Amino acid sequence: KYRQERRYMAMSCRMSVHASWLPVPLLVWGLVCTSVRTAPFAGRQTDTPERHWETLYSRSLARNPWEKREINRDGDYLTGIKRLRRLYCNVGIGFHIQVLPDGKITGIHNENTYSLLEISPVERGVVTLFGVRSGMFLAMNSKGKLYGSGHYNDECKFKENLLANNYNAYESAAHPGMYIGLSKTGKTKKGNRVTPAMTVTHFLPRI
């Protein structure tokens, strides 16, 4: 083993001597060739097992229809895709909220054209409720009274909150703490007299 070490040291010395006599341009050319030759190997080193599994996982998500549906749902929400729904409140005999042409807001048991609403996101978690037939926005004033507005304004914006029972509660964005609610007879309740803990504020979006 001692002889091998001495032989290795002698060879190293001879190589260093020969390298010192090589012309500078030749040395530079050798360094360039070495770096080019090793570059692909360095690129392959970055392809770690973790990166490989991440690639496979992303491809599997693209083939998974359920994951794609969730992605599209979020994308539709952010880009402002409108939803046509009826808001059903399970109080009394059950009522759908409707927007009438005269600006009155009431609850109706059977579905009709005035109960069809266009739900449009205006920002994250905030929507507008537009009566398709009446052409009026559902709005709430500072006293918590619901009314139909022919023009879009801040009182037409509502925070759409998903509840534990999969119903939604709609809170006025202009007047926080006030919620849309229907009584057991289908009449609207003032927003400052109801809370999300009350069933009268729970609405199920229906197609």
C-alpha cells in the first residue's frame, strides 16, 4: 500500500509538471471541453426522485375528472362565471326567494320565473343576486330591509357563507351583521333581527 501511494504521488508530480508546460490556449480549450461534456450530466442530476414523483402526480391530477372539476369550479368562481339558481329556505312549508318587478322581495313556495336568480361573484366570497325575469338586483338598505334595485350599487353585494349543513347564509357586504331571511309565512325579515344561527337565514341554491 505504501508503494502504491508513492507511485501515485510521483505520477501526480509528473502530470503537474507537464501541465505547467502546456500552452495557455490549450489549457483553456481543455477546460471548455470538460465543462461542456459534464453539463448534460449536471442537468440529469436535477431530475431527482422527488421531482419525478411530482411530475407523475401532476399528470394523474390532469387525468382525474374529480380533481379537474374542483379546479374548474374555482376557476369559474375567480373569472366571474354566473350561476342560475333558486334560493330555497326550509322554513314553514318551504319558500324560494323571488324578486318582483315592483321591487318587492318575497318568498314563494312553488318555483316560478321570478324566483330564478343569477348569482354572480364580484370578488372573493361576495356575490350579487339578480332577478332574471324582473331585471332587478336583490339589495338591502341600512335598516335591514330587502328591496329590488334596478341599478347595481354596494347594497346589492352579499357575502356568501357556506354553513355546516351545506346551506348558505347571505350577509350584506355594505351593512355587516345583517342577513337575508324569510319568515315562516314567506315574508322577508329585517336583516338586523336575524343571525346565521337561525334557520330563516339558511338558503339552499337549487338549479
